[in-house]
Amino acid sequence: METWQEAALVADLGAKFQVPIISFSSPPSVPSSLVQLRWPFLIQMSQNLSAQMNFIADMIHAFNSQKVIVIYEDNPYSSESGMLSLLSEALEKFNLQIEYLLALPPFTSLSDPKGFVLDELLKLLPLKSRVFVVLQASLPMVNHLFREAKKIGLLEKESSWIINEEITSMLENVDKSVLSSMKGVLGIKTNYSTSSSAYTHLQEKFQAENTEKVEFKPGSNVLLAYDSITIVTKALEKMNTNSSSSKTLLQEMLSSDFNGLIGDIRFKERQLSYTPILRVIKVVDNDKKDTELDFWTPKLKFARSLREKTNDGTKEERSNDCLPKKWKIPNDTNPLQVAIPMNPAFDNFVKVSQNQTPTGFCIELFKEIRKILSEQYSGLPYNFIPFSESFDDILLKVKDETYDAIVGDVTILAKRAREVSFTQPYTESGLSLILPAETEDSAWLFMKPFSSVMWIATTGILIYTMIAVWFLEHHLNPEFGGPLKTQISTTLWFAFSSLFFAQKEKINSNSARVVVGVWLFLVFVLTSSYTANLSSLLTVQKLRSDRDIEWLKQNNLSVGCDNTSTFVKDYLIQVYKFSTHQVVEVGDEQDTLDKFKNKKISALFAESPYEKVFLNKYCKEYTSTTAAYKFGGLGFVFQKDDPMAKDFSEAILTLAENGKLKDLENIWLTPSNKCSNNSPSPEETESLTLDKFWGLYVICAATSTICLLLALLKKRLRNHNHYEEADQLPQGSVISESDDDNNNNSQRAIRVGTGLNIENLIKLNKSATFGGRVKEGVRRRNSPKLESISISDEQGDLPHSQSAAMP
């Protein structure tokens, strides 16, 4: 029996009279334990329907389809209801759904089968899914079904049809005109070996009995029948003549274990337990009828993932006529229904005017994508439908298939991506903080060119250098001499005037000249840098940098956000912890400007694409900072799992790679104007730091230190020599001294009498009121004390000769 209704009826009689019954069908929804209890003499040689349904579900899933249309002919003697239940269970494993169930009445009950089938198929045209599974149908119904489906375009390349094994086995008897309509339909066949001698013998017999056929191959039911007879024959051979009861025959049949034509023959729970290997075939309109595509087993699934190897060993996708596609292709009758926003945040993205064609960045991008996909989608007919709702509301209408897509500035978010499919983002997106531009007016602006550390270092090196100059000059240079107060004031004036290269004091010492030379070079570099940086500060507007999110919250200031999407408002409240009354929704561009001018908002939180457009127009009045990390970007929206989203994504990448996307941004989002290159930045001019000049400071300090150390060493050596010479001179001798560091022409002599020891003499000589070179020296008497001092010129007594009596 080939149907379960037939098998059940006969199995009841078999149980009553204890006669083994072999059935080629089985109850799809009845557990095997109940079958054994009710029909103890039933042996099920049936095909594994559960495996077939899993195979169909795997096939649909492999082609990335999520919905399917199921067609079956209602027949009281068939088991389609059980198969439908098995198919639903198999689809649920992959989260697949049956979009529509078309139940056709029995063919014999139809007075006008052609017209009835056509009317029912027309109901399928508005549906999105383009994967059709014919679960059960008689041969006459198959002929009408595919002939009418071909007429109304349901067998085009974008559609895919799958037929079960029972219908596939009918292809030998299908009319050629119908076979032509079924071209590209995918079918199921059980794989079996054709190399055995038993199969060859069986095929020869069938060929001899069907001479009108070019080639006749026995189907799976014929092979099952052959193996069934083999089971009975082997069981009878095993039985003894003394044990010929029906129960014994049943047990011997169930203990069968051999390799039949259909596969390994063995039973478990009175049911054939072999694991079927199924084949995917594609119907062709020639004498061959079909061609093999792939193999499938319950454990290994598809052998080649529905791909074929080419001659050179590489893999390539099969042509579109055998690959199922879920969604219908837009055409002139059913164009793509595209929703576009009427009131976007900025009309640079989408601008909708009455009696005018929509324009904007998103519209032009859509048209460029359409050019790329035009051949693939037959010109891609479309209708633009403006909407005024928020994006969150309109996304629900895409989800319930009111619209096919949304073209606009829609932000890609995780929550939204669970409901619809997004394309590749065409621009990045993050949250930016826009504030009115306010300058940092300060009376201490002249201090800004240098950092505080730079000012401290400059002051320190100035003081150190001036101390070195004073030490090297004050005992030799009269301009740095005199009372201590005079020396300090002279040194300070020299230091200040050297900053402007206006110093007038003469430098006599060579060591001091080296120190001053290095210092003046440092001054030259510093004054040039200071002048340049101060000019930049005065020229470029310095914006306030103390205003941030914490400043807004502490001052309880109102902030604005776009009213077309709720996620920005939720982000401000949930993440940045703004109170609800602080967040104010704003409309379009003009509404934003009005709320800023009326002080209703102190700042605006906007996504980075909007911030870019806004500052491109109002860079003189507003500034911005980045407030948050990146979001998913902006993209177009399609229905969940719509393959067109993937094709649009590839087209967007193509436009990005060839530079067309950047050109569109420059035209629509950031057109060239006065703001393009003059956008102020709070960090454009910075204070100069010590890191850039520390080398010069080290050189200047090192030079001063070296000269000071050399001068101290020279002074120590000179004092030591004076002591030694004075102690070695006899009484009345003359001490001569000369100072190589002095070029003065005046020369003086000191005559030493009694009353002053030699140490005081040296101190007097070094007290520096004489200034010049000592010529005659000091005359020493018997007394260690000096009684008088005479100062004379080299050529005689000076006009101001002096003598002093010493105690």
C-alpha cells in the first residue's frame, strides 16, 4: 500500500487474521510504540518522510530564505496533513516560517480545474516570498499547476520551486509541454546504487516491457517492491517446515539484514531503519528530464553546499535559475515601495517639496545604487512615499511589509537591526555636542604665548645669566661698579634692555662677552617665538574650552536633541544622566536656530553627520566637540532578511571605492563655502612649552657656569701668587703688579712705608680705586707698617698726588 489510509485499513485485517502486512507508507504523527501496539503484524518499508522534510528545510536555509509558500492537493487517501506537520517542525529548527498555505481540493472534484488553479495562483502574486514547496499533488494537478504558474510569471528566475520525491518520480510521465514549464524546478530523489547485477537485470526487464520509452529507469517504489519480495523469499528459506506460523514468518522477515537495491535492509521497531541518502535534482526540458546537483544525508547535510566544481577545480555559484530566492523582484506592476522622510533634521539628506521630485544626498545615493543594480533587478522600478512619522514608527511599517524600504538618514542601532535589515552604512555616526561660539577674553592674554613652566625657566635663566655678567664685570668695569645699590640697578637694567637688544653698558671681560653672546641668541629665539604665537592668538578666535557635559549638568542648562528619533533622548537621560526636564526636542534646522537664539537650549546633541552639515553653514556662530563613541552609522532600511539589502550594501561599497560617495558628500553635505577651511578650533593655537627650547636653555646655563668657574679659579690662583711674592721681597723693594684683563693706559705705583703690613697692602691694591697698571711697585722699609702711600703716574707724580699717615 502506498498511502497510509490504505495501509491502515489492510493492517487492521492483518492484525485480525495474523497476516504480515508490508506498507510503503507510515503514519507521520503516530509514535512507533502505538503503531506496534495497534497493528502488531505491520511492517513499514516506507520512505523516511521526516528525513525528506528536514532535507527541504535544509535546502531553504542553505539559500538564506526565511519564509516559504506551501502548496498541496487535499486528498483523503494521502498523508499530506502529516507531512505538513513534519515540514513545520523542520522549518522551526531554522526559525523559518510558512508564509502562505495553498490547499487545493482533489482534482477529480473540480469542474474547471484550469480556471480554479489560475485563480488560486493569482493570490500568491502580492506575497513577498518566492520559494514554493509542492508537498503533495496528483499528476493531473501537477500539469495544471505548473502550466498556469508559468503563464503568470511565478516560474521566473527570481522564483524557486521544490517538489517532493513522489512528484519527482512522476517526471517520466509528465507531458513535454509541462516539463518545459517546470524547467529549473528542484526535486528530491533517493540515492541508490545502480551498479549491482540485480539492478541491471531489473532495468533490462522494465526496458523490455516499456519499448515505447527511450530509457526507463525503475523508481524508488519499484526498488522497494523488489526488496520486499526478497525479504519474504529469504524469510521463507529460513523457516522450517514444522514452524510455519505467521508469527514465525513475521519474526524472520523483521530479522532481515542484507544489501538491497534501495540500500541496507534491516528493521528496528518493525520499521526500515536505513539512513537515506537523498539527491537534489533540477528539472531540464530534454530527454534526460533532470540533472543532479547535490547529495544530502541527515548527519552530513549537503555534500557540496549546492555548488558545483568547474573544470579547472575552482568552485562557482550555480546560475540564478536553480538558486532559490526568497523575495520577489520589483517590476512595473509591483514597484519597490520606498518611504522617505518629509521632515528630516536637515534637508541636505532628503528634501521633499510639493509637485517636485525629491532631492538630497540620500535620494542621489539611491539613484546611483539603482544604476548599479538596474540590470540585476530589471530596472528596479520604485515609488517614493513621503512620511511624517518618526523613524521608530515607520520602521514598524517596514516590519509589517507596508513599505519595502526606507531611504533616508536612519541610524543603525542594535534594537532596530533585530526588526529590519540595514544596508552597509554610507556615513559614520557618533554623538556630537554643539555649542554657541564664545571666546576666551582675558586681560592676561600676553602671558598665553608661553606656558607657566616656560615663563619660570626664562626668568630663572635671566637671573642666573645676569649674576654671571655682574660677577665677571663689576671689579673691572666702572659701569658695573660703585655702591652695591648702583651695581644691582645697573645689572637689572642691563638684563631688561638686553631683551630688546637695547643695552648700552660696555662689556670689558672676554668671559662676560661669551656669556652675553649666548644669552642674546637665546633672547632672539624667544622673542621671535613669542611674537609669532601672540600674533596667532590675536588673529585666531580662541574658543572657550571649559564647557562640556559636566558643565551643562552642574549649571542645570537645557540641551536639545533631534525629535525624529527617540534614541538620542534616551541616550542623554540613561547614559549621560541628564534630567528629563533638561532635554528639549528640536525640529528642523530653523527650529534649532530659533531655540538657540531664544535661549531655550544652551547646547545641542546631534549625530556627527548632522553636526558636519550644521557647522558647514554656521561655523562662525557655533562650535562642537565629540561627546560619545561611534554608533552604527546611517543606512537604508529593508524588510528583515531581504536579499536586496545585501545587494545595496555591495553597491554602497562600490561607490565608496570609486570615489562617487565622497563626491556626493561634498555636493550635498559639505559644499564649499566660507566655513570649509576656517572652522575655529579651541586647540588651534597652544602655549609654547619648555620641551621645544630646553636645549637652548641648557647651552646658555652651561656657558655661564663654565665662565664663572674659570673666573673663580683664576682669581684664586692670582691671590695665591700675590701672597707668595709679597712674602719673598726684601725691605725697601718694589712690588710690581699688572692686570692683563685691563687695557687702561694709566699706570700707578705704590710706595710702601712703615705702619701697614703686606696683607693690607694687597687688599688696598685690590680695593680698585687705582684702576690701572702698577709700574713702580711698593717700597718696603724696616717697619712692617706703612706710613705713607704715594701714587704717581709712569711719567712722574700725578697732579692729584696724595700721601697719608697711617697709624
